Amino acid sequence: MGYNKPMATATIEIDERVAAALRAQADALRMPLTAFLEQIAASALPPVSTSSMTEEEWNRMFDEVSSDASASLSTFSRAEIYSDHD
């Protein structure tokens, strides 16, 4: 995302078709898969309280969310998502 916190990694198991669809969506957005998955995970988290944020922190968060939102406004056809399958 846009911050420099130490990154912890985790392994999850998902269906290969789901993994391929996620990979295709990340590719279509020209994003690394990890960044795309972080974006999905972040959107599922509860909202961050802005009451204790400095103006600089708030502006940085707003810029990150704005750029992420514009990147995910595209829609994809089934053919685009499954382009690497028959």
C-alpha cells in the first residue's frame, strides 16, 4: 500500500480458478498480484478513524484511496478474466 511497515506474510489455499481470475484482474489493472490482494483485503477492513490523524496523514490516506478507487473502476468481461483458459 503506501506505508513502510514491516510486512508479514501468510499462505492461503484457494481454488485454482479463483487464483487465475484474481491474477487476470490484477494483470488487467497492471498491478502486482500482491498489491491487488492487499487492496481487496483493505477494502474489507473497518474504516480508519480520522479523528486522531494529522492533516498530512489524512491527505496521504486520501491520495492512496483515490488512486486505488480509480484503478478499480474498470469492469471486465468473462472472456478477459478467463483469457488464459479454454
